[in-house]
Amino acid sequence: MSKSAATHRVRQSAFRTRSTVVAAGLGALMVFGAGHAAFAAGTTDVSTALSAPAQLVSEQAAAQAKAAQQASKTAAQAKAAAKAAAAKKAAGWTNPVENYVVSATYGKGGSMWARKHSGQDFAVPTGTPVKAVHKGVVVKAGPNGAGDGPAYGNAIVIKHANNTYSQYAHLSKVQVRVGQTVSTDQRIGLSGNTGNSSGPHLHFEIRTTPNYGSAINPVTFLAKAGVKI
């Protein structure tokens, strides 16, 4: 064998030896790294340690999906409850004003009225929003008691189902017109002190016709409709 060939064979052998050593070193590092991760995780199972991050990501994704599903369900339930409450309110009855003091009651005698008191008075400051107690159609609206006489001042009468009417008097402002359809709890005017009135309040009646003289006890009527005065 020539000297050149012998030198080449020695170099190839040395290269293979270095490659083997490097590969073995890399393998040792990988095993050491996995073993270190396993130790940190409290286990000597390398495969378990390597799969732990993937498992955590999967569990987190599942938890987030479950939370999103629950949030969507809760939102749907809240929406359904709000819709049901709105429907119930629209179908029901309500008070004509809020934050009131009950004053003159139905059937009360006195010099303020030609006969017995025909409605229920709610003492409230002038300008308090007055609401329709139930859905219906406005059949009277304006001054002079809306046709029932000057004692009522500015007034409104709304027709409801089953020949029932509600009347609102002594208003400072009328905010609806005859023929207008109104919904339960809709603002129709502002309370005041117009007509034969001793102070700011709302005079409220329930009637069997749109006209004066057909009033019934409004407190009893509303109580049967589920509204407490």
C-alpha cells in the first residue's frame, strides 16, 4: 500500500470515530434533557414528561370550550327571561306613577267633589311621568277634562279590552293624542295641578265607559289584576 493511500484510510477512520462520538453525545444530551424534564415533573417516565405540555394545552382548550358553551347558555337563558318578563308586563297592568303617596281614596266624601270621590289620588310632584296602566287606545285627551268638565283639568282616557277604561286627570302636560295606541307602562303625560285640585297629584279612575259617572274602585280592580297600590 502506498503512503498516500494509508494516510487517506487513517483520516477516514478518524472522521467516522468523531461522528460516532458526536452522535453519542447528542443522544446523551437528549436523554439527559428528557430525564431533567421528567425529574422536574416528579416522574422518571420520559415519554410522560414529553407529552405533558400537549396534554395541558388540550385540557385548557377543553375547559375554555366548556366555559364558552356555559356563557352562551347563560346569555340565552337571560335573553329568554327578559323576553318573558317583557311579554308578561305587556299583557299585565301597572301603577300609573312611581314614588307616590296615596291621598284621597275612591268613595271618599267631601266638599271637593259633587258626589263621592270617583277615583284614587296619587300625590306626586308636578312633572312626574304618568304611565298607561295597560295597553289600549286613547279615546279622550286634552283640556276641560278631555270633555268630562273643567274640574278634571287636563285629562286622558284610554280604552282597554272588555269595556274597561282608565282616566288620568289634573295633568300639567298631555303627551298623547286621540286614536293613538299605547302600550303598558308607556308615558302618556306629566302630573300637575290643573282643574279643581288642592295640590300637585294624579287623579286616576277605572271606568266602564269613557265618560264621567261610570267609575269603579280602581284599587280593587288593579288588585285583581295583580297590582298593589
